Amino acid sequence: MIMPVDELLPDYEADVMDGDEFELEEETLFREIRLTADKGQSPIRIDKFLIDHVANTSRNKIQQAADAGSISVNGKVVKSNYKVKPLDEIVITLNTPAYDNSIVPEEIPLDIVYEDDVLMVVNKPAGLVVHPGCGNTHGTLINAVAWHLKDNPDFDPNDPQVGLVHRIDKNTSGLLVVAKSAAAKAHLGMQFFKKTTKRTYNAVVWGNVKEDSGTVTGNITRNPRNRLQMCVSADDSIGKHAVTHYRVLERLSYVSLVECNLETGRTHQIRVHMKHIGHILFNDDVYGGDEILKGTNFSKYSQFVRNCFKLCPRQALHAKTLGFVHPVTGEMMYFESELPEDFLSMVDAWRRYSSASACYMNE
């Protein structure tokens, strides 16, 4: 039985539409942001600190807030030259003009893996935001879908009861399913909510993952010290329950190619869970993977890694497979996408490095 879409959406969207790109929680004229400086925070001007820690803003907006007396530390208003100290409690109120977030069709190429009357599966390239939001008001995947379906009178891209059923990060590539009807979105959404969909990702992580396979369980919540990050909560009562299963596909000297199977779908789930077990995703600039975390001190090795960063200039994460039951036919649908060129080029470079290192050690 297909549940009425208005009864279903509030529940399943909380699980699978949980905003991968940290958009504003409320689109109001003003937004208040609270931050706490780390225990080891070194002295730094508060305007520089806020630029580094507040998303979707600019240096001018920070300065305007300071001029308006809208930045306070430990309950006292401060100027932009105030030096942040460890454990400072910082509050900034930003004047954020409302923006038009209506979805308009845009002629953007789509890699359509499958399509029928009620749904379509697309292979999203890295760098493409899935849905408009603050800072990304056009040029998104759903703008491209709106163009592709502009002659379909039953598809309204501004109707939340149709469209994207789940999301992946801007710099993650791979498979997504789009519903053309409310009934299809409700049916597919229930599958995500009940965790009956099949989703696997390929990722390259720093370090030699010792166990051939394993499971990471840990509630995911927003990092109170860095709003661009999520983290695993030490308190089971905080955050959203999340489970990631993984297995090692290849060990390549100082990195590992792993397959991750999502039991839940939380914001940055794989990135957070792999960091939690000590294996940050390769070239993940949000979580520190864009630094050389494992390996030697030789300059040739450093140059090799930086060349790998250039080959795959984003976090090494690809949504490789997607499986679900078709909402009309009841048929089990299963899709698989090849690793994109940037990802594969980087993995091949590590394979060559690993092979050469093994030959050197055997001599």
C-alpha cells in the first residue's frame, strides 16, 4: 500500500533529505550563529576566525556585523580586531537578505542511467550541487532535471512532493533517484525510511585499514566547534542513529580502497564514520584529508601525493550502486556506475606506487 504523501514526507525526509551542504536552517532576514572556540585555540582576530568557521557569508558581512555591534564574546560586544581565546563563547547575528529559491529549468547536461514514466536514475558528477540553497541558487542537479522534464505537465520542480528522494554531497559523485510523481516519491521514500534500499559507495581513505570488514555505529550530530562538520556524538542521546558497514577492496601502501554500505543516510555519514575510526577520506578538505596524513617524509612522496590530489581534486567518494523496488511494477531495480575518471586516475596512481614500493622492498 502506498501511504498518502502528506503523511509520509515529514518522517522520511528527516532521514534522507537531511541537507548535505549545510544550508541555512531558516531563511529569515536575520540568523544567529553560536560558536565555542577550542581549548587549544591560538589567538586570532575574530573577523578571521568567523570567516573560517561560518558558512555562506563574506568578510564584508562579518565587518558589517561588527560595525553594528552584532558580535559578542562571553556576553560582551567586541570589535573586529578582538583576539579569540580558548573556550570563548561567540555569538554573531548576520543580516541575511531573503533570496528567491524557486527552481527554474536550466539546460545542464544530465547523465541519465535509467528513466520511465515515474522515476529516473541519474549519475551525478562531482562538483554539482543537488538542490538550490543559500549560496547555490542555480546551476544544480534539480535545475537540470527541471529542464529535462519541462514538457512534462505533471512534474513541477517546486512541488516538494516530487523530485529528489535523497541527496549526496556536492563533491561526491554517483547515483541518485528522482521521482516524477508524488506516489512514486512516497513509495521510494518509505524504502529509504525503512532502510530497504541498497546503497554502496567506494571511497579511498588514509591509512591501512586493518580489518577486512567492519561496522561503524555512532550517532551523528553537527560539530559544535565547526559548523561545516558533522561528528560522532559521545552521548547516545544526542544526534541521529547511524550505521555504516565497510569492507576493504584494496590496500595501496598508505591508503585503502573501501566499499561502504549505508544502513542509514545521515549528513556526511561515511566521511564522519571513517574519520571516527581513524581513516579520513583522501582529499576531504572539510575533515582534514587534504593533508598528507600517512607515508614518508621524502620529498618525492610528498610530490606524488600532491599529484594525486590534483588528479582527484575532491573527497574520494563515489555512490557506486543503488537498488530499490520499483514503485509501480514491484520489480527489484539495481544500478551500478563506473568510477569516474578523476577517482580512477587517482586509484591507478596509488596502484602503481604500491606495486613499485613492493618491488623495491623485495629487492
